[in-house]
Amino acid sequence: MTALLERETAPAEAPQPSGRGGLAGPLIKVVLLGLVAGLAVWAAFPLIAERAWLGLAVLVAATAGLFYLYTGRRHVPAKYLVPGTLFLIVFQLFPVGYTAATAFTNFSDGHRGDKREAVVAIQTASVTRVPGSTEYALTVATTGDPATGALTFLVTDPATRVVSAGTADGLEPLPAGEVTVNAAGRVTAAAGYTLLNGGQASARSQEITDLAVPTPGGAIRSQGLSRAYEGKAGRAYDEGCDCVRDVATGRTWTADDEVGAFVAADGERLAQGWRVGVGLSNFGRLVTDSAVSGPFARTLVWNLIFALASTGGTFVLGLGCALALHSPRVRGRALYRTLLVLPYAMPSFAMLLVWRDMFNTDFGLINNLFGLDVDWFGGPGSARVAVILVQLWLGYPYMFLVATGALQAIPPELSEASRIDGASPWQSLRRVTLPLLLVALTPLLISSFAFNFNNFNAVYLTTDGAPFPADNPANGATDLLITYTYRLAFGGSGAEYGFAAAVSIFIFAIVAVISAVSFRSTRRQEEVYS
């Protein structure tokens, strides 16, 4: 008996892991940590090159923290929380923070880099060839793929036969043992560089022509594909007065660090400037600049109308279809539901292009089918109606699916009880079914509103914001704030990233406020019907 009790109370032996299964976990951990270390090393070199010591310190600390966390046996909850937190920071918080930081700068075409880069660009842009300019034997090369790699001028000094590599950052001599030069002085081989042949160089002739290698007195430019010359800068930077002076005329542009540009006494600015903080001026333009505030206000009103009409219209149509097919007396419900979901199953970007052609004035299906002669995209009103109709067709299947699921979750006894109490079908829908549906569907309606408020594809692929007024080609009648922001940031007339970021922050604030108010209303509904 004693032996039996001892055997029953003895602790059970831990199961021994099998050889292959027991090694899988540590092996996966080693591989993942190795990838983390490799990514950290890969990211460290650019940070060191840019002298971004704060970023390098954060990288080292984060890498050391990950190794400490996943090589030990403690902090088990953190092992599961950290990956999600890192993804949240990288894919959510960092883009939002960078956008917010950009909104307070003048980041735009002509104001991308720092002051030193602006000075180099101004001087190299003013380079002209003068009598007696030094000529070099030129070989065009890249540091990577011949079609896409960064261009480099390999030039040979005619006096010293020294070969240098020239880029937009400057000229750097190459060790003699790493290059081979022919009798004409042209480089025929260089360690670490890919020399372009005639066809490859011709394909990138415009880039070769535009490339200027800055030198102390000017810049080196190409003359064809085999020769280069060192021209003299027509405008030179004077560090004493912190200004740019025209060598020929003596005209001076003084640095203004508040606007990030060189400005003359009469107010003329040089096109090339540098990136600086501008405070709230980008946000102030939305209110004070009449050229911006008027179109912006009209776009905001239309944006709200579009989001409300798209969300409300798709909800009403989707709910109506769901109610019609909710009755068990309807035959072929599975077939009907499949047909109604087809627009949702098709790629939206392809369907938007199809609908754009269907609204064509001369050959479109809409006009030909109904015998109309409407220039759908020619007027603001018709273009907006067309955009809403397209979005209605694309969006109602989603509302149909969620409404169908919510209807099936409502107990049928509630509808039966309302009928027994003498309620009509409309009263039963309005007083019983619809309130219960809204409790479940209001969060989805809020998310749908937020999506439609920033529905870039619906406008960009259908009308591209058209029609445009004659006095403002940057803001069309069907533009949403998001398409207007895109045109500001990447428009052909000049990108204004700082101002576009300010508009993005404004859009975020609008959607956040509307969503917060709506969710508070949803909680009150849940308290009433719970």
C-alpha cells in the first residue's frame, strides 16, 4: 500500500521532446534573430553615412532589446506583444508622425534638400562653357544596373592622367590600380563600375546631359558620350554675405532662412531653395489664401456629400435587397444572393474603368441604352451624379452581405411578437428590426463612411477629378480632398509635399471627429437595446 501511494503521489515525468520536433523551435528562433541582425546591419550603414547618430542609437537599442527578449526565458507576454507593437509603429505611427512633421515644413519641388545642396544646384545650373575650359576624356558608367543605376562620369585629367569618378555629389579620384585607360585617355575598365556601351548610353542620353559634377569653380558636363568639359558657374555663393551673386551682372540674392530660399532686394527668389520649418503657414493657407480656401471649401462640402450619399445609398439598397431575400418563401435565394454579390467579387479598379467608358457621351452604354444625350463628365452636376451611381453599384453588395448576416442573427420571435401585437410590417421593421440592425451595423457604417471619405479610386479612375474650371486646373468638380491632396503632392505643375501633408492632417481630423461622435452614439444605442 505504501509503495502504491508513493507511486501515485510522485510527480509525473515531463515528456521528452522528440529529436526533430525539439530542434524546430530553437532553429526557427535562430533564423529569425539572424534576419533581425542582418536587417540591423543593413540599416546601420545608411544611418552612418548620413551621420544620423540618433537613428543609429535607436536601431542599436531596439536590436539589443529584441535579442535580450527572445534569447531569455522571462517576459513571456512581451514576446507576443512586441511584434505587433513594432508593426504598429512601423506601418501606422511612423507614417502618421512623418506626415505630421512634413506638414510644418516647406518640403516641395525646389525645397527638398539642405542649404548646401541648394547652393550646389544653383551653381551647377548656371554653368556655361568659356574659352580655355578644361576638357576630359569621358566614360559613362553606373554603380549598378546599366538601365537604372546611378550615373557616374569617369573622367581622365589631360595633364596628370588621373582618373576621377564624378557624381552629383562631387569629384573623387580613383586609385590607379583600379582603372584601365586606353591611349586616348578613356577608361576601359574600373573596379566596382559598369561601363555603358553606346546603346545603353544613348538610351539615357537625357540623364547624361542633365548630370553636372560640381567642382570648386563650376561643374563638369558632358559633351557627347566621349568628352566632357569643366564650365564656369555664372552664379557663385559668397559665404561672407551668405548670398548668391551673378558673376556677370553683380545681382545678389541673400539667404532667407525663414522661407528657405535666396531672395533679391526686389523680392525675386531663386527657384532652388532648401527645406525649413514654416510653422502653421501650410494650415493657414487653407483659410487665408483665397486661391486655396475657396476651392478647398467647395471640395470639402462635395466630399461630405459624396461620403454620405455613398454610405447611405449603398446601405439602403443593400438592406432592401437583404430584406427582400430574407423571407424563406422566396425561391432561388442562393442564386439571387450570388448574382447580387458579383459586383463585390470583381476587381474595383477594372470595374471603374468599365463604368467610365459606359458613361461616354458618344459611344457609352448608358446613353445608347436609354436614348440619352448627356455629357456625363462635361458638367459638375452630371459628373457628380455619375460618380455616386458608380459607387452605389460597387458598394451595395458589401452592405447586402453584412445586412443579411445581421438579419439572420435577429430572433424571429421578436417579429412574430410584434405581429401578434398588431404591428404592420413597416412598423415592425421601423420599431424592431431596424434598431437592432443599427446596433450591429453602425460601426460598419462608420468605417464605410471613413473609407468613402478617402475613396481615391472612385474619383481618380472614373473622372480624374474632372471637369476642371478654367481658372483652376488643380481642383476639379468631382475631386475629393484625397485626390486634391494627391494632385498637390505629385501634380505636374510642381509638388507641394508640405502643403499636401497639412491637408492630409486636416482630413484625418475630420474623419476622427466624425468617427468619435458616431461611436459615442453607437454606445448609447447598445445601452438602450441591450
